[in-house]
Amino acid sequence: MNKTIRALLLAAAFAGCSPLAPASPMQAQQLNVVAPRQLTDDPELRGIVRQVSAVTPEGLGFRMVVTIDGKEWSDRNRSQQDRVLQKIAVQMRSALHSVQSGPPYNTFSAQLVNDLGSLFGFVLVGGVDDGITYRANR
């Protein structure tokens, strides 16, 4: 490998270069229009998603908080809970794709809290690989 190219690659690696642009406030505003509507209007999520906070840009991604009805959550079995998490992730990814022309896409994360305000999980979509990750305490 050419020494110049190798030096540039090493410099980029150490500089923390990313193919992603920082999350923009304008796209956060667009997500604020799309994401809450998608999460609260979805028939499968209508009874369990209580509230969606404003989307904020943060570094290379966007962040929000989704309030889940604790009783509805606990009344569901593990596979139904997985379906809820998956559905939230799919709606978040759809919202992200509607405001960005990627790939690559910025990340879009949601902290999941119950209606008492206790954090119990997260959903993460987007990123360079446009993946979906989620986890919740059960």
C-alpha cells in the first residue's frame, strides 16, 4: 500500500472520522413531525405508546424518549413485548428514512420509560449499517 494512502487512513482512524454528518436541527424538526405520529397512530402501538418526547440532535444521531404504558407492557408475554419493540424500531427507521436520503443514515435512538418515569429499555436504528437494536427489562 502506498505510504501516503496508509498515512491518510491512519490519520482518519485516529481523528475519529465518520462517514456520517452530525445530526442536524432541521432534520430533528422534521423527525418531530413524523416520528410521534407514526408511533402513536400505529394500530399495534396505539394502546401501549403513551407519549413521545421531542426529537433532539445529539452528535451523529437523534434522540427521543418514548413513554410506555407499564400495565399494558406487563400484561404482554415476552413475544408480544418483542413485537412491540420491533414495531417501534420499524416506525423509527421509517421516520429516519423519510428525512434522510442515505445510506449511510444517522442513528436514531429512543429511551423507553414506563409511565412512572423509570427507564427500562432502548431502541436504536440507523447508523452506517442501517441496523436495528433493541432491549428491554422484562
